[in-house]
Amino acid sequence: MVTPENLSGDTGGRREPLRFDQDASATAVDMDTAIVLLGAGVTAITHPLLYVKLLIQIGHEPLTPTVGATMFGRKVFYLPGFFSYAQHIVRVDGKMGLFRGLSPRIMSSAISTMVRSKVKEAIPAEQAEHVSNRDDLKTSLRKVMKETSHEMVIQCLSRIATHPFHVISVRCMAQFVGREDKYRGLFGCITRIFNDEGVGGFFVGVVPHVLGEVIFLWCCNLLAHFINTYAVDDNFSQAPAVRSYTKFVMGIAVSVLTYPFMLVADLMAVNNCGLVAGLPPNSPIFKSWLHCWAHLSHEGHLFRGSSFFYRRVPVTGMALTEE
């Protein structure tokens, strides 16, 4: 017989998981929103830095270098650093000119956060547990490879989803070179690229970008794993603290090695798109990203733009810098 007490107890038993699920869902949404807002703020703050970096990457050097000498007496040209370059942009476009191409980057950051969240829900990672004993090397290595594979799937899907906005942002910023106004407004840029190049225009340079991030991820995780396993002794009192910084340090080191992939991806996003920055004499027309890589390697420019504050070239190499 169904009594009011039984009905109340049954109802309460059914509602409690529902309330818990709703609370968990609301918390996840709030967390994603917070991450999106935080990402937008960081993107806006760092945008001038990346703007200057891009202009250096595409070889735009509007300021006259100064002649100096190294501590060994060798004559070199010192190219303007970030602050001098940023001041030049402000003189030309005003302070708001430092934020050219910002809106697609913010959109890219928001979409990346949402894609990562959805992929993690669809493909949950295994429960993490630290394994440092050398006797369990095969087990721990297998675990690291599984975790890295999971991260790789998330990173690749996120990059593919956001790459069109990266292309738009890069082209908006590259317009500074020729003072063009071809790419204006997010929807206007989407229409322009689709009409001129089709869907493929949104994914120019995506291969080196994805490849660079995959190589970075695997090298960083595997190097950190082997260092934590072989170089850090479990008997060392500060072993946990050292291990917590290993991946960060490896990330800095590996990012230097994978920088050429990012450079090639940015150059391909601009190349032969109708902007002065991507056409001769400012840039050759590349048939593929491998052609671009070979050209940069031949000219010694695979790491162009990797430094902001201390840029110098030999006097004999100035012609290469100003191309």
C-alpha cells in the first residue's frame, strides 16, 4: 500500500541524484565560463606581444637597425626590440592599433575551451596516479603514453576547430605591412576567405601547426617521465617538488625546438592571400609548407621572431633580415 510516508521517501530518493547532477552540471558550466573569461583576459593582455612577434615573423622590419659590436668586437646590427616596435605601431595606428586582430583570437580561445571540455566529457581520461618506482617502468611508461595520447586527441581537435580563427587573426595583423583593409570584421573576414579560397582557405598552415603541437606534447611528456624516473631519486626529500617542475622546464626547452613549425604555420596563413605581406618581394609564394620550411632553412630564418628583446644579425646578414 502506498502511504504518504512511502511516497515521500520514494520521491526524495529519486530527487537527490537529480539535484546532485544539476549541481554538478551548473558547477561545470560556471567553471567553463570562468575559464573562458580568464582566457579572454589573458589573450587581450598578451595580444600586443604576439602582434609584434607576428610582424617580425613575416619579416617586416620598418625601423632602422643600429650598428653595434659584441664583447669580442664583432660588428653587428641590433634590430628594434618589442618596446620600440610597439611604439612604432602606436605612432602609426594609435594605441588601439596594438589590438588589431584581437577579436578572432578571443573567439579562438573560447572555442578551444569549449571543445576541450566537450572532448574530455566524451573521452574521459583514466584516473591519474603517480608511479615513480623504476621496477614499474613499463607500467608507468604505458600509462604516460595513454595519457599523452588522450591529450593529443584533445589538442588536435581543439586546433582544427580554432585554426580558421587563427588564420583570420594572422591576416588581420599582417595588413599592417601594406596598410590594407581587406580583412575587416569577423564575419567580413569569414565571407572574404570563403569567397576567395573556399573552405580550404580556413585551414592553410594547419598541418605544421598540428604537427608541431603533437611533437611538443610527446617530447615534453616523455622527457619529463624519463627524467623523473631516472634522474630524480625517490629517497630525495624534495623529489615531489622537483618532479612538479620537470614538465614545465621541459616545455620551455621543447618549445624552442618546435618553434619552426609555428613559424611556418603563420607564414602559410599569410602567403599568397592577396596581402602585401604574403606576396613578392616581401615573401616568395610557397607551394606547400615544406617549401616554406626549406626556404626558411636555406635563408637561416627558421627561428625568426623567436626573440623579442635581443635581436641582432651580422653586418653581412642585414640584407637577409630586411627581405
